[in-house]
Amino acid sequence: MPKKYWALLDIQQETLIDGFKITLTTNTPCHLFMRWTTVVPQQHSIPVYRRGIAMHADKYFCFDVYKDNEQEEPGDTITHTFIKTNWPVCETRYFYFHGTIDGEPSPSTTAIFRKHFKGVTMIGPFYLVVTDYHWTKWLRRYVSGQSYAQCHDADDATLIPSSSSRMIQQWKYAVNKYYIGRKPLYFDTSAIPDNAVVMSAILHQKASYIAGHIEDIYLFNAPDLHDPPVLADYGYIRDLTTDPVAILAEADVRNTYSNFWYLNKLGCDNISKTGYTKLAMRLKGDVDRVEPTTYNRLYLDENPSYLHIAYYTI
């Protein structure tokens, strides 16, 4: 029976908190195993003879102590996933791949790979920049006699001291009288190295009180907020939602006052390594342009927000 072969076409890796996710692509369906060891592979030489004369020596390598791990996917596949967690920091592993086709061992193997896990750095907290205009100000729009659409779509607002009000809100005060509040957030994340890849970022923001009907709070990337904020930033924050994928994170605040916003990949990719990471917070009703029938408010705790960030360096 003829032997069946496979070939490696591509190999990719994704760094995890405690290891790697390794994905291979092969030219034909097969079932692969990762054979790995922490011991440097042994090297041997085999002389090659021609008519009884030693011409040169071929090298081959062997693993003295090893483990085999099977791919995640069942059966024969073209894509092969290996999730290697619990990888000790600063441990080097050597590995290659072998496998079967239709349940029969294949003579095909890959080259030997070497991978070192440097570990992931947890950094933070990065506290909200506390200045007279960063923490103690928020943007509120209110003009008597305007419709909800006029108030919602305005290009400017008023900067209100947080000492007197810390609300993100939509509030119908009376007929043609609306309050809409949006919050800019600034964090100095310049301590993150330039060669860092941010894996996770969590915004901590405690709410001291919730009034009315609030479902979710949305968080947006806002790199072009002015420093310090200006009144026109109210309209700028409004325009951040022209594309739904602009949302970095959301948190349900109905059942808890201690909230965590887990930034998605877009949010992690937009963490600044050279200066301020600028974010903006809005009510879901504000984002969806739902006219309030009463007051919907999230009172932010007087303690500043902060970010926790995990990254690895390349």
C-alpha cells in the first residue's frame, strides 16, 4: 500500500495570557500531533558512503524526552489548532509535528521549531487624569425650547464641573427641554513600551447611583478629543457612532454599581503608547437616538476611573 504524505503550508501563532495558540495549514487533510520537549534536541551524524567511500555526513535530530499533544479538531483536517496554556514564563520548548492520514501513520514531519515564552506584563492601574478640565468637567447640552433631535444633534454644549454634577444622562425636563450628558475620559498610558501588543484592557468605573431606565453604557475611542476639551467635543463624541463597530465596550449597569468595561480588540489596538488614551462614554439611549420620556441618569462615583492593561512585547 503506498504511503500517504502531507506538507506544511503555513504556521501562525497567537500569544495568550499563559502560552500560545498555534495554527497550522496543510496541503491535504490529515490529523496532526505536536511532539515537544524542553530538552535541547540531540544532534547526530550519519556517514554517507559511495562505493565504500565516506563522502559526507548527514545530520539528524532526536528528542530524548518528549510529550505528544493532539490537535483540537477531530478527524482529518486542513487547519490544525494547538492551544498551549500553562506555559511557564521564560521556558523554551522545541517541537515538531507528525500525524496520520485516514488513521494510518504518515512519514511526513515538519522541521523542529523553537519557541520561548516571555510571559505577559500586567500594568496599571492607569488612573483618570485628574485636572481641572479632565476629571472635573463633562459635556452637557441643554437649551430650552429645542426639540430632542436639535439637542441631541447639536455641535456644542456646556462644560459642567463634576463637583456639582457627575451624570451621564438623557433627561426630558419638560416639553422641549432636554438634558443630554456625555463624558470624555483621559488616561496617560505612555508608560506602555512601543513594542507592546495590548492583549486586554479593562476600564473600572463605579456608579454611585442610577436613576430612571438605563440598560447599557457604551464606550468609544475618541483620539481627537481636544486637550483640554472644548465645547465642540460634544458633537465630536456624537459622531463617533456613525459606524456600529466603533463601540469598544459596553457594560450593563442595571444590577450592579461596580462596573467593568472589557475593551474589545479595537479598544486594545487603540491604547496609546505615546500619550493619552482618550475615550468617551455615552448612554445606549443617546447612541440609539431614543428620546427619553423621563430622566435616565448614571451618577459616576467621585473616585476617578482607571484602566488595567495586559500586554506582551515583540
